[in-house]
Amino acid sequence: MSEQIKGLAVAQVRDYLMGLQTRITDALEQVEGLHGARFLSDSWSKGPEEKLQGQGITRILEGGAVFERAGCGFSHVRGPQLPPSATQHRPELAGAPFEAMGVSLVFHPRNPYVPTVHMNVRMIAAGHAGQEPTCWFGGGMDLTPVYGFEEDARHFHHACRDALTPFGEQLYPRFKTWCDEYFCLKHRGEQRGIGGIFFDDFSELGQDGSFAMLRSVGDAFLGAYLPIVEKRKDLAYGEQQVNFQRYRRGRYVEFNLVWDRGTHFGLQSGGRTESILLSMPAHASWSYQREDAPGTPERELVEQFLRPRDWLAGL
């Protein structure tokens, strides 16, 4: 694949993504503060004898005072053939060689009142021999609370909207709806969380404009999430809240394994399994017949809070 894709320097995208990973993991270490939890940095590479070639850096923090498990990975890979999960909307590229790079993260906090968060920004380029490569961007961020706080949801969505508004007033409502539709456990008819924004196969602003939008989303992440962490991380909780947190994390695992296109892309393309599955929580549980009492926060989470809605109404 060329070092220039329709005028966009591949090195420029790579440098931005690697810098973003460093900024985010440095910020989380500051949140851990005096407790001293640090990210393990695991650099990896895949050679020419393997199905997928490339390099990456997986950074993982486990056992922190604030974050029970936090993974943030950068990868830059090339493969001989796009997997089916990447060509659902681009059948003309089926079987084409590809290049992909991105940063993906999932943070699982220790305190059940702090929501889990996911963010991903990526670029994919693909093309058959003799053709100009097609390049597109994808990503977004979404919030998955165990206990619902409306002010947290409004803050998160406000940050998402502000990241997109300079590129078009229509993008936030469009990507917000896309996120609600995507992060849904269809086999249960249940939302995974309160959403955020999600986009894929995006190139309509041109290469430079689309990359600028991607950077705006990536740059907005810390401001969208860390104020919520600071507000909730020291709230008192007990065994009941921890048990419910693990039960809801079971839903998170279900989505990632059954529905998530990024997980499928990584596994189908021969990616590095441990890096692909860094999104998994340290502890999760399932219950065959869990029944929470009416009127409790646990019951209200699914019945009232995890419903697609306009979180910015009136703002």
C-alpha cells in the first residue's frame, strides 16, 4: 500500500494515533495518582510468515485503585484479504489487500458507580491490484453505566456533540442514532449502555476533512470521560453493587463476542488475540433468573435508563 493514500500521509495518521494512546494512558496514570498503578506496555509484531503483518503496542493496567482493568491498544497491520466483517458495505473490495491502523480502548473501573467506557478511532485502506486504494475512517465512543446518573449521560453526549459540530450540525444526531442501533444486544432487545457516537466507512469530508473529524473525536475523549470518573470514583459501595456490576459486565462480554465488528475483524484477519480481547473485564457473571425488585436502581437501569433518548434536550 502506498505511503500516500489520496494525498493523506500514512505516517501522519500513525503519529497521531500513537500520540493519542500515550496521552490517554498518561492521563489514567495521573488519576491513579499516589496509588501508583501503571500501564504495562507490550510492543508486538507479526512477521511475513503470518497471515497478518504489522506492529502494535498494547498497554494494559490491572489491579488499580480506580481502574480494575484498563486496556488501550495501538495497531498498524497489513493483510492480503479484507475479512467479511469489513466488506459488508463495500462488496467491491471483497478479497482486496488492506492496511489498517487504530487506537482502541476499554476501561473497566473498580467502583460500580463509575461507568465503563469504550473509544475507538481507526483508518482502513484497501484496494485490488492496479486500483487506487479506497480509504475510510471509523470509530466513536460510548458509555456503559451500571448505575445511571442523568448528568453524566448529558455531559458525555455534550462532549460528543461538541467534537462533531465543527464538521456539520447533522453529524452528531446521525452518529448518535448509529451508536444506539449498533451497541444493542439484539438477541435480548437491550441496549449495552447509554450510547455516544459511532461512525464507520466514513470519507465524505475528503481525506483531510475526515481525518480532522477523527482527530476531534479522539481529542474529545478525556474531557468526555474523566470528569465523570472524578465525580463518582470515591462514592461508597458494597457487595450488592459489586454483584450487579459483574452481572452487567456479562452483558458487555456478550456484545463484544457476538456482535462487535471490531472483535470479528481482528479475529477473522488473524490479529493478535490478547490485544483484540483486551476489552474484556477481569470479572463478569451471568444469572439464569435474576429478578431485581421494582423501584430499585438495578431494575430501573434497564427499564428506564438504558433507553435511546435525546440526552441533550433542553441544553
